[in-house]
Amino acid sequence: MASRSAPADIRLRLRPPRRRLDRRFILWQTLQAVFWGAGVLGVLGGLFWYAESWRPWLLPIIGVAAVTFAVEITIMPTWHFRVHRWEATDDAVYALTGSFTRKWQIVPISRIQSIDTEIGPLQRRLGLATITVTTASSEGKISIEGVNAAEAEVTVDRLREITGASEGDAT
């Protein structure tokens, strides 16, 4: 990791970020999957009950959807919690995401164009937030979900101070 006073030729290295998400991320992801599953299976169940002629081909769809949501509810939230990492340093913002394929991202501080915090109703209730760091390039966006809300506020304030003091035009 390069320091702010290091020569410009030192490159940022791709490495796994050090920070884990808040443990409440698991509950948040589980609740989201439960709500989506209830909605989708409810609509499919309503169609199954209402449209008798659709039942032969609708039943397998309901079965596949039920299995998919069962996995999304029971396995995926914990899996995501174990894999996803993030870190914000004086030089860059790092993120590691993915379920089956890992995606490492680095956004150098000099490339940051905007820093946003998103807190939805369920996140607010659980004390979580999403930090989004955007560059001028559409490919340079990092979203870090499941961060403790207080920690997200401190991190975003610190990143805004660092980016405001850094030279460059974020392009």
C-alpha cells in the first residue's frame, strides 16, 4: 500500500480487503430473500389457484422457485458474509464480492468522483448502510453493502476529507 507521500510510480496492489461486513448483514440478506420469496411464490400460488388450465406447467415453475428461494434464504446470506470484504485507506477503496466468482475492485482516491451512503428502511432498522464509491468511469463503481451505519458515516466523512484534499480531477 502506497502512502500519500510516496512517489507517483508506486502502484496499488490487488489484495483482499481486510474488513468484514457487520454480522447483521446475514439477517438483512435473509429478510430480503424472505420478502422476495413470499412475493414471487405468492403471485405464482395465486396464479396456480386462479388459472386451472395453467396448473400443469406452473407447478414445476413453483417448485424451482421454491428451491431457489430456500437456498437464497438458508445458505447465501452466510456465504456472502464470509466472502465479502471491504477496506478504505488513504490511498484507495478496496472491495471483494461474489458468490461463485470472486470480484476484487480497487478505486484509487484520486479517481473517486462521488461517495454516497444509502440506508433503506430495513437497513435503518438493523443499523446498516451501503457505501457507494463512484468514479468518472461507469466501470469504476464499488457498492459495499452491510456496513454498520455509524462506521459507514465515519468512513464516508473520512473519504470525503481525503478526496477533497487530494490532487486530481477524478477522471
